[in-house]
Amino acid sequence: MGMDILGKDLERLILNIYRDQLMQIGIDKDKARRFEYIDKEGLYGTKGKKYEFDIIVSNGYADIIEVKNPISEEDIVTFYEKVNSIRPVIGYNIKRLIAVAVNMDAEAVDKAKELGIECIYGHVIRD
């Protein structure tokens, strides 16, 4: 349980660091709530798989935020696939996917552009 709390605190810290950049794209981080879904039946993928993100709902549309550090290309693909696989469960039209990190791989930035995911980050990591 300790790690989970640490994870949530780190997420909050990262969202605080980028509060201004988030506001510039119309995201009020204080309105973010945790969206959690456990696929007990295996309807959308592996049985028992847990899907969780931060979600902000306004005017019936949802912005979905992935906060992680660092973010790799694989993380971007996983985020994209996770959200798209459970779209019917989310219950809102998805407006944007947004990835937030202090450090992001150059490949992750390219992949996000390709998939239409907005990115907010501090540093790009190049190999």
C-alpha cells in the first residue's frame, strides 16, 4: 500500500509543477478525478485488468490524463490502447488524451504526436 500512496503523491506533485501549462490548454487540475475500472469479466482485455487514469469532465466531454515519470514510447502506446479499449465504459465523449511527465523520451514525444496525444513535460530524454 505504501507505494500506491507514494504514486498518488508523486502524481499530484507533477500536476502541480505543470499547473500553468495545463491551465493554458484549458485543464484545471483541481477538477481531475480518478477514473477506475476493473474488467472483471474480461470484456475489453485481460480478465481482472485494472484501468485507471485522471479524468476531467466538462460539457459532457472528457479529457483523460496520464501522469507518469518518466514516460517512454511504450507508455504512450499503452495509454492510448487502454483508453481506446474501454471507451464504452468511460461514458463520455473523449475530447483529448494528455500525457504529463517531468521527463519524456524523444520517441514518446514523436509517438504521442502520431497518435494525437497532447504532451506536457519538462525535459526530453534522448539516448
